[in-house]
Amino acid sequence: MKHIRTASRLLLLLTLLTGLVYPLSITGLAQLFFPWQANGSLLKKDGKIIGSTWIGQSFTSPDFFHGRPSATSPLPYDAKNSSGSNLALTNPMLIHALQTNIHNLHLLDPENHQRIPIDLVTHSASGLDPDISPMAALYQIPRIAKVRGISNDVLTHIVDQYTMRPYAGFMGEPRVNVLALNMALLSHSKAG
């Protein structure tokens, strides 16, 4: 009986510490020091939430930058169904998906003969990746410039302005958030 009482007290103490005290203190610290990130890094337009910088969105119109293909189904970038394709490099389904994505990019912009950056044709591990490489953004500039009537130089400047550099100069890769980039594109179109 003595061991049961001791175990019960320990269970109650650990439950309170790990189930209440720790989560509440971490949540409080996050709200205090990183409120924007702790609340989902939500972007707003005209007072309405249009998305989060942490979850990609499906842009299919030729006048917007497109993100990585999403492996979530039945809808792209569905946070409830986060998953990658998990297909091996030799799997015929992966090869078919890559060929389809390359074909779709050529249909969207038949005049573009640049090398296609890999992140525009491959799925991310989560299926929710909100970022693309600067090369993937630059690849799309001729199409967007033509459709929107904006110069390549202006679009290149916008991409450069929204390129996030590696942390501390060496941790991670340069990347561009597609939603933030497209919002900047909309702001530029209104201003211009």
C-alpha cells in the first residue's frame, strides 16, 4: 500500500508539472517573446486572415508565384492530411509525377527554356512547404512579368527583397515564402 500511495503522488505531481505547469509556462513565454509566431504567423489583407507563413497555399493562376507541389490529398496544402509522397527514386509513380509536373510547368509557360528548379517539380516531405528557393522564384519571373505587365527587374527586386537568408549566415538555405511574395506582388500591382 505504501508503494501505491508513493506512486500515486508521483503520478499526480508529474501530471501537474508536465501536463499543466510546463505547457502553460512555455505558452506564456512564447506569447511574451514571440507573439506573432506563437499565434500562427498569420498574414492579413484588408483585416482578413488570408493564410499563415508556415503552411503553403495553392496558387494556380499564371499571374502569381507558385509553390512546391503538395502531396496532400484530396486538396493541396491540406494541413489535416500532411504527408509526403514517400516514393523511392526508382518508383515509376514518382517518375510519372515528376514528368507530369514538368509538363504542367511547360504548359503554363511554354516560352520559358530555363532549367527548372527541382523544388518546382518535387513534393516536400510534409506536403505543406510554404517556401521555395530563390531560383524557383526567379524561374517564374518571365511568366508573371508577361501576364502582369511588370518588368523582370522589378520582379527580381521583389524576390530579392523577400528572400530569407540562412540563419547566422550558414544555417539553412535561402528561401522565399510564396504567400508573402504574392502579397507583395498584389501590393505592387495596386501601387502601380
